Amino acid sequence: PMLKLIQITDCHLVPEGDLLFDSDPARRLAAAIDSVISDHGDADLVVFSGDLAHDGLPEAYAVLRREPDQRQAHCMSSSGSGPYCMV
């Protein structure tokens, strides 16, 4: 059987409440996760890669952990720069 993988990359998250170039990366991430859940609920794995936090601040990574949790996506940490999630 084939696996269905979804990749979300280069989120450039910033701490909650901050904007990046007049845009809210957390809102874009939430929309992407919602799209995966509604349009690709049969995905076996969602991989977050690339520049996950714009400045590498712990508060930005907290946003990355929070968004999947709020949507009841199951996540596990890896030895890379971010989590791998299963929806």
C-alpha cells in the first residue's frame, strides 16, 4: 500500500501575537492544518520542515506545538527542528 504524506514547510513562526511582514504566520499555519484535516484526512503523516521558527525563539516553537494540539492531531518529536504529525 502507498502512504500519503503531506509536507508543510517554512512556516517562519513568530511568538504569539507578533506579526511577520504584516502577516500572522500562526494564522496561516492554522489554515494549513485545517485544510489537511478537512481535505486530506486520509493522510498517513504530516511532516513539518524547513524554517519552522523565523528567529528560532522558543515562544515561536510553542505556537508550532499548540496548533496541532488544538486540532487533536497526534504529534511526536524528532531529532530535527520540528515535530512530525499524524492527523
